[in-house]
Amino acid sequence: MRNLKKNKTSFLIRGFTQTAFFTIISRLSGFLRDIFIAAFLGAGIFSDIFLIAFKLPNLFRRITAEGALTSAVLPIYSKLKIQTGEVLAFIYFKNVLHKVVISLIILMIIFQIIMPFLIQFLAPGFLNNEDVINQIITLSRITIIFMPLISIVALLGVVTNVSGKFWILAFTPTILNSSIILGCFFINDYWTIKSLPLAISIIFGGLIQIIFISTMIKKLKIFDVKNTEKFIRRSDKNSQIQFQLSQTWKKFLPAAFGGGILQINLLVDTILASLLGFGSISYLYFADRIAQLPLGIIGIALGTTLLTSLSKSNANKDANQFSKEVIISLKIGLFFSVPSAFVFINFSDLLINVLFERGEFSTQHTIQTSHALLAYAFGVPAFIMLKSCQPAFLAEGNTKTPMYIGLILLIINIILSLSLMYFLKHFGIALATSIVSWIGTIIYTTLLVKSGRIKKPKFSLKEEELNLFSVIIYGLKIAFISCIMILSMKLVQNALENNKLDATFILACLCVLGFSMYILTAWIFRYIPREIYRSIFLKLKKEK
């Protein structure tokens, strides 16, 4: 029994490390992409036009593809594969894929028709500039084609994740980022719309992603099933598939609404930022891209792997393993997010300066963007903890609770954003997002404890105790060693700046020092999550 539980937990850790590794690659390519965009477009009217045009497909990508569809399809597909076998799971998935593709193509055509009205809603601050609005409409009609493409990629990613091949889906963003980087080299002043090459490159990136993930599924024989036609003729199996399809759509609608509410928060930020004038949308975007680094690497890796792992635990009706995996996920999230938040708070100006200040991106752009990063930094641990809490509901097919929570957070975000932006401009909008994320984390964890999905807080300093109290204590421990890390980084920064060394060299030295100091102190105090430590130790032992 002990070995069985160990194997179940190892699936979570293996999936997390695998996803995190390839997500690091994709995020680094994403940073490189943003550096190129900043250099070629700056942080003003040209970048605002492109970012607004890319907002709509991103919004629906997260609602339909990464959020609602994955949440509705993955638990059912995983359950069918475990309880009934490969064939029924394959037929179910094939039906879902066909219906989703047709629906999204129809939706895309509708958006093409009503695009002028959508853009007026998305960018009310630019309505007095007809040329800018027309450029955004043209670009949006191109970028919206990406919506069905990325939805297909996300659905195929469900299959690869359940099979344990997490790296395949985690690698696909690198393909898109590479395509956009290549598109930057075609930007010049001869284009009527300066960022037109970027919009076209997004479509090419989406097509290549589909080709890549389809090729890997075929190569690895993930769908190695035969005689599906004979199987489907059996009335009992056919009715079972139809029942599961109806369950999928029932779960999809509240999940889409819930996911939509969370994404509307980001949409609200864009709409409000447009009212502050040119540049504010770009300041928030570039700051968010840095703040999203730990979320993208750790949060997404945890959320993706945890949803798959918890779905398996739920299908096997293993409540103890379910609780254990959620707690482990929260601790891993804190281990990476707390030091990240400390770094963003203390070195926001240096980070923006080194990463983006070149070409069209000026010193003034650096100052304004660093302010936004400072505000986002406070919410980084909450962003990641949310990614560990939500799958606990979604894995059980409960999409209504996240929907209700999302509605509450939407209302709070609108009120806070309107209040804070009046005094703090775009800094206030970013700060509202961080505050709302912490409120959401508190709501989720409270409900998880009350429902018994995770063990109730119990005072104990033993590492073996996996409950909410142990998570809080662990967070304080990580904050302590993060302070030691920041202190050492500040001392070195002052010494290097006094010698008037290059900012890029200083940041590189601080990154190496900070990472080394943090890992060393975490190892000395034994604060590294045991599951990660054991996973790395066992791998090194096998290699020897």
C-alpha cells in the first residue's frame, strides 16, 4: 500500500517536473518574444494596437481551450480510460473534438462580422482616433483565427497529459513564440499597420502547433485503438458515450462562464487602461509578462499536472491521496513563488531596464512598467496557489463552485480597479488584480477545508503533517530564507553599482547569487519540499 501511494504521488511530481522544465523553455522563448516586440514596437500606440488585437483570441483561448474545455473533458476522459478502457475513451474524445472544432469555426465567423462593435467595447479610450480603431479591427480579424487552432491544440494536449507525456503540450508555446519572433523581423514603417507581420505569424504558429502535437500523438501511438466501428455499434456503449458527451457540455457551460469571469477581469484591466491613454495597456502587459514567469512555469505546471493526477485519485475514490496531493502542490507553489515575489518587489526597475529598455522602449517606459510589476509582485504567491486550488474542484467535475467564486472576484476587481486607478493610474489596476487573487485564494482554501477535500488545520511542526496549518508555517519559513536571499543580493548590487558595471552583468550576477543563496539556505534548513528533493535524488542515484 505504501509503494502504491508513493507511485501515485510520483505521477504528480514527475508530471510537474516534466511540465515545468519544458514550460521554462517556452517562457524563456516568451521573454525573448516580448523583448523583440518591445524593441520593434516600444510601449506606446503601436504596441497597444497589437496587444488589443491579440487580447480577444487570448481571452477565448483561455475560456474555451485552456480553461473550460480541459476542465470538462479531462476528468471524463481520464475516468473512461481507467474504468472502461482505451476504445471508449477514444470514441468519446473524437466526438468532443469534432463538435468543438465546428462550434469554434462558426463562432469565429460571427466574430469576424461583429468585430467593429467588439473593438469599440474593448478599447473605449481610443474611440476618438478612427485610424487606430480601424487598425485594431483589421488585426483582430486576423488574430481571431488563432482561437480554433489553439483550442484543437489544448484538446489534443488532454490526451497527451493523461498518457503521462506532459512535455508535449508544455512545449507547444515555444513554437508560437518562435513564430512571433520571426514575424518581428518583417516589421517596418512601410506597412500601413506596423504590427501586421505579428498577427500573421500567430496564425502560422497555431498551424505548426497542431502539426507538431498530432505528429507526436501518432509517433508515440497514444491513440493505438482498433475496431472502433464494431465497438460503437453496441447499443449499451453508444448510449454510454452519448451520456458522457451530455455530461461534458453540462460541465463545460458553467466552466466556460466561470473561466470567462476570471478572464473578464483581465479584459476589464485592458478596457480601463485604455482610458488612461496610450502606453498604459503596454505597461501592464510587459509587467504582467514578468510576473507571470513563476505562474507560467510553476503555476501552470502544477495546475495541469494536478488536474490529471486528482482526476485519477477521484476516479479511484482515494480521498487521502486527493488531500495529500493538493497540500503538496500548495507547498511546492510557495517554495517557488515567495522568493519570486521578493525579487520582483526589490528589483523591478533593474529587471525591466535589462529586459526591455532598447530600441523603441524608452527610460520612461521602464519607470512606468516597473511600477506595474511592483503591484503585480504582491499577488504572485496567490496567483500560483489559485492554480493548485481550482483543480481540486474541477477534478470532481464541480465547475459551478469556481464559477460562483469567479463572479464574486469579478465584482470585487471592478470596484477595486475603478477606485485605485483614480489615484494610482495603471499601478492601481495591477494592485487590484493582486488583491483580488489573495481574496480568491482565501475563499478557495476555506471551501476546500470545509468540504474535507484537504485536511483541517492541526497544530504540528512535523513535516509529515500535511494540512492547511503546515502550509501556512511552511510559507513563513520560505519568507524567512527569501529575506536572507534578498539581503545578500542587495549588498552585492550596491558593490557592483559603485563600480559602475553594466546593468545586464549586474542582473546576471544577482540571478546566479540569488538562486544559489536560496537553494543553499533551503537545503541547510531542510525547507526544500521532500517530494521534489526525493525525485531529484532518485534521478541522480539512477544516473550513477
